Amino acid sequence: MAVWANVKYLHDPVLGIETSCDETSVAVVRGRNVLANVVSSQAELHRQWGGVVPEAAARKHTEALIPALGTALKISGCALPDMAGIGVANRPGLVGALSVGVSAAKALSLALAKPMVGIHHLEAHILSSLMAADVEFPHVCLLVSGGHTELVFVKSAGEYKKLGGTIDDAAGEAFDKSARALGLGYPGGPAIQSAAEGGDDKKYKLPAGLRGPTLDFSFSGLKTAVLYLARDEGESLDVPSAAASMEETVASVLAERTLRACEETSAKAITLVGGVAANKRLRAKLKLLASERSHDFVTPPFDLCTDNAAMIAHVASWRLAKGETDDLRMDTLASAALPGG
């Protein structure tokens, strides 16, 4: 077994499968090393509806999974019998979508006589920072995506404490709905970031949500304010500045709460993970603020921020090395608390 920071991994490669929402992904990982990470995005499919349609997502996963598996094996230079085991995202997420990946994992496990383990999607995001750099424990993790916005105290791998989270919309959801209001399309995060280039982020005053010494977030008011701004300004709206103002508001409140979490826990390191972690403004702001306070700051590369199977296989390699496995009775769950929380 390979060992890093008291985290032991299997020497042999592990297959990962991720179908929790609208990305079909298959990866091959050896410990912290990614041998292949194939992601088939459904963004173009769901753009016509302005958001993810669960039934359509599940159907697309069924079509895309086998081709993604073949491509991942070809890129990695590995064959299915080479795998030490299989990790699959089985919670939380869209149940229909998760079921596609879980069914495939069960079939492969049975056919190959290889161990299988179900992986918590959010734990995979949280520990994805370990794939990018040596991360100090304990640390504060800001997990931001389309469906989740949480601050988590990571005492060690497998030991987590939720410090705060959104009481309504997730940051990614706020980006999607604000982008729709501004006529920028879907997915909202990249659309807002692109439109914000050259915009004045101070032109429009937008609500930051909850006030006072809290570690929670609220983005519903911001989303509604952007909607009203677009309606009231009409054709005179400065779209780049509206996008920049919205993006700056989200980045500022996320960064401020994260630094407060470090103060309350005495953590000296910050990790930024999840789909919204790909936002350049948020990355830059957190990196600067962390540096000013002499905190370490780690965020994975862009391809490990969005939903991907490499992070699933990474956690599976660790959990399988601990002897953890699931059998064919493994279920899919729409919601689930973090393990060890």
C-alpha cells in the first residue's frame, strides 16, 4: 500500500464511476495519480430546458457510460482485470442518475470478482484537494457547486464537521438563475464569468444575504435582486457589469465566511472544491486573503473541480485499502450526511 499523510492507498489501479447529476464520468486512478479521467458532459442537452432534467440525465448516462469506460481504459493502458476494485458514487444525487452508475458498478464487480465500494459524492469533492497537493490537517474546506454550498472542518480523512451551509439556494444555483435572468444561458457559472470580463463589479449594489457573525449563506435574495435588476433596467442594463457585480458578491461572501471559519476553528489551511471552485474570481480572492493571513490555500485543477470519476476512484482506493466494501445490496440515496460527521 502507498501511504501519504496517514492515508493509505492501494498500489493497483482502481476504477471510478460518477453519474450523480449531469456528467457521465469514468476514471482509472492509482492512489493520488490519475491515469485516465473521462467526462461526458450533458450541458448541451440540458441547455434547452435551462437546468437539469432528471429523467433525461439518467437516459443520457445509460448511453454514455460504456463508451466512457472504453475510452478510460484505453487512455490508462489498463484492462478491467487489472483493477484492484471499483468505486462508484451512490449518494447524494439524482436517484435515477446514480442508479445507472451503481448498476454498472455492481455488474462489473460481479463479473470480475472485484470488490466494490459506494462513495459519498461530497466526500470525494472534499478529498479531491489531496490529489492536487499536500494538504495540512485539520483544515477548512469550502465546497461550492450547483447543489451544495457548505463549509466543512476536515479534521482528517474521514472525519468531518459541517460548520455552515446555505439555508436556501446553493451558489451554483444562484449563478444558473442569475445567468438566465441576464439572458446568458446555461450553465450559469461559466456564462457569468465570461460575461463579467470587462464589467464594473461595483456598478450594481446587490444583497449579500445573511449578516452578522454567521457561517451560513443565503443566495435567494441575490438571485431575486438580479431578476428585478434585469426587469427594471431593460435594454439599458449593462450586462457585463451586472454579471461582474453578481460574481463579486458571491465570491466576497464565500471568502469572508471561509476566513471566519478559520478563525473559529484555528485552522491554518483552506481548500476550495466543487464545480464553482472553477470560478477564477473566487479562486483569486480566496488565495489572496489566505496569503494575507499566512494560511495555506489549495484548490484542485479545473478538471477535478467539476463532477468527475477520478475523485471517486481516489477515495475508493483509500477506503478499499481500509478493507471497506459494499455488496450487491448497496443502494442509491438522494441525500446523505457525510461519513464520519
